[in-house]
Amino acid sequence: MTEQAHPEWDANYTADTSAPWDIGRPQPAFVRLADEGCLTGRLLDAGCGTGENALLAASRGADVTGIDVAPTAIARARAKASERGLAARFEVADALDLGRLSLTVDTVIDSGIYRRIGQNPCSRDASKSRHRRPPSPSSGRRPLPHRRRSRIITGTFPCQSSASQGKGGPHERWAPGLLREGGNGYRRDKGVHLMVTVGGLPTQSAVDQVLSTTRCVRKGLDTTREVPRELIEDCLRVAMQAPIGSNGLYPHFVVVTDPGKRAAVAGFYKQAWDAYLPLPFSAANLHFEDPVHEAQQAPTVSSAAYLAEHLADVPALVIPCITPRVDGMPLWVQACIWGSVLPQSWSFMLAARARGLASAWTQIHIQFEEEVAAVLGINHAEVQQAALIPVAYPHREDFKPAYREPIQKFTHWDSW
Ligand SMILES: Cc1cc2nc3c(=O)[nH]c(=O)nc-3n(C[C@H](O)[C@H](O)[C@H](O)COP(=O)(O)O)c2cc1C
Ligand SMILES: C[S@@+](CC[C@H](N)C(=O)[O-])C[C@H]1O[C@@H](n2cnc3c(N)ncnc32)[C@H](O)[C@@H]1O
């Protein structure tokens, strides 16, 4: 056993029957969190047991480390990871001594450990009602007083100890600013705690936050509020920081705010939508085996249809363009041209999100590219339109990461 192993906890896993909390599958609360896209990035499962919650996160694309003081549990977790072809790491380590791991993580999950620090409430020799009752004084496993537990926990996550002024139980105390109940930072769900940004540098997590919550917003665009010109220019300035081919292929952006021109462009967009919808590859006709992904298709179509009806009302339509046109170019040159306008367009959407705006990536209007060019005075013979990004203030701002299928499915190491 390693220095950090804890024989008393390990006994829960070497006994003939499985540990009472070990249900052989992820806890339902974590399945819900995973479905909401919360189990992402670099994730630590503290007190992972035999690893079901950690493996769930790994299967959804998180970069997972699971730790536990019970070596037998860790051995089982490793075996499951190998059987399931998942890349999660499992280590025998003490959740109260995370410094030794030298880990930087975005998310920490715990199921039944931090709130029980200092006790082994489910230990084999505890009474039958052990889930409800703290161990007796004679068991030698008295729970620590609340205040002391809180101190241990703040010490465990030193980057947040200065913020430990909140109210409530120890979890609320250690980072009231970051761990907002019900917000992006912190969730409580039947005793399960999800904590975000425990170890990561604030700048890294802010970037990841914007990268993972810049959603395609359509119904949520507030068409009653004007977007200041300076704000859009500010986003465009940031967008121009994306790489450009040959250090010379600058993209252009046509920003349409004039109501008459918006209406004309929106008219072509609606025609393009009507032509796109019955196509075999339209969102309405694509189906997926993954049930969560499949369930997203109908709302996506409903939202896209709404935008097609209301595009004229959106205060700003940003059309990224590039010259020369790609028509007839060799594929590698086309890749260079598209690669010099699409990253800038996405950077624009990210910068907009970071400034409290919302947007949506669209491009079906290109079916009527020449007609739209005529409305906007774009020289169609020379200039290629790449997208059409409606921009507005959002009705609400609590955007969450979207569900995406596990990254393993789409990652090919060394050969496809
Ligand atoms: C290349 C590309 C083209 C798209 N074209 C359109 C479009 O023309 N109209 C539209 O409403 N959404 C369009 N979308 C948005 C997708 O439908 C959107 O990404 C999807 O609904 C998922 O939303 P999410 O990114 O917020 O998870 C496009 C997205 C991409 C990447
Ligand atoms: C109630 S069990 C939950 C196990 C797992 N999270 C699950 O949901 O199945 C608590 C786990 O925390 C582990 N544990 C207790 N104290 C720990 C510590 N200081 N560091 C790491 N793991 C610990 C125990 O070995 C046990 O596996």
C-alpha cells in the first residue's frame, strides 16, 4: 500500500459484498450533470471509489483523474477503464493532500466524500443505520466538528481559501464567488457536489467558459435593443487576431443595421431556409444513435425556423467575406482562403459573448449570395461571403456548455 492508502476505507472494497454506495453504475445525479454538459475539461473525481462517475465523465470527453485512498477501489477503476477503452487516470491519493498530485483542473466532482471528511460512515463495522447516524464515539471515527471540516476543505483548495466567507455548510463557505448555487460554477443535487475552477488559473477558466458557452442563440435574441456600433467594432478588432493565410488574407465584415437592407437580406434567408429544410442533410432529416444528440434535433429545427421568420428584426447582421473568391481554386488554396475567414468569424462570436452579446452561426443565405451581394453593394465577382451572423443582446445570459458526443469517437491517434 502507498503512503496515502487508507486500510480502513479499503476494507469497504475487499469485503465479500460490494460497498453500499457502489451501485455499479454512475450516480443518477451525475448522469443528469453529464447530459447538461457539465462534466467537461480537466476533471478530478475526489474519492472516486471504483470509478463509475469518473468513467462517465471520461466517456463524455472529459480529461479525467480519479483518486481514492482505497487501493482496491482504484485497481477496479483502472480495470474498468481498460475494459471500456477509456483513457481516465486513477491514482491512490488523499483528497486532503491534493498538492502532491500537482494537478490543474477545471472541475472537481465528489460523491459522498468531502461532506463526510473525518468519518467512514459506511464502514463495515458500523451499525446498520450507519447512513443516518454518525459513528459512535467508541468507534474512533467521530466526524470532525463542522468548523474544523470547513478549515480542512479550504486548506485543500488553497486558491480559494481567501474567499471562504460564505454562509451555509462547508461547501458554500470555501468559494462563495465562484461556487454559485445553480449557476455555472456550482451545483448541488441530492448530496452530490460539482465544483468548477478549483485549480485552474482564472484566465484559463474564463477562456474555457467563453469557448464552451458561446451558443447558437436564435429565439433568445432581444430584437428590441440596439447594439452599439463601438461594441461590434471592438469584437471585430479581437476577431482580427485570428491567424490569416500568408499574413495577408484579411477577411472583411459587412455589418448590416439598416432596417430596409436587413429585411431584404432576411427575405433571401427565408427562401434559402425553405429550400434547405427538405434536403436529406438538413437538421430536420439528420438522426443519431446517441439519444441525447437525437433529442437535440427537434429543438434545433424549431429554433432555426424561428430565426428564418424573424431575421429582419435582429439589430445587426454581420457578414464575414473574403477576397479572392474560392471558385475554381485548387482545394489547398480554398482551404487557405476559408481558413482566413472562418476562424475570425468564430472569434467574433466569442468576443461578442465575452461582451454580453449573443449571436448565431448561419450561412444558408449563400444559396442567394449574388442577390444578397447586390443588396449590400458587395462585388460578387471578387468577394466570397462566408457566413451571416445575427447579433443582439440576449434575453438571458445563463448559457451552459452544449452536449457533444464523446471526443474519443472523433479522435484518431496515428491513423483513422
Ligand atoms: C458551418 C455551420 C453552418 C450553420 N448554418 C446554420 C444556418 O444556416 N442556420 C442556422 O440557424 N444555424 C446554422 N448553424 C448553427 C448550428 O445549427 C448550431 O451550431 C447547432 O444548432 C448547435 O448549436 P450550438 O452550437 O449552440 O450547440 C450552422 C453551424 C455551422 C457550424
Ligand atoms: C461514500 S464513498 C463514494 C465513492 C464514489 N464516489 C461513489 O460515488 O461510488 C467515499 C469514497 O471516498 C474515499 N475517501 C475517503 N476519504 C478520502 C480521502 N481523504 N481521500 C481520497 N478518498 C477518500 C473512500 O475510500 C470511498 O471510496
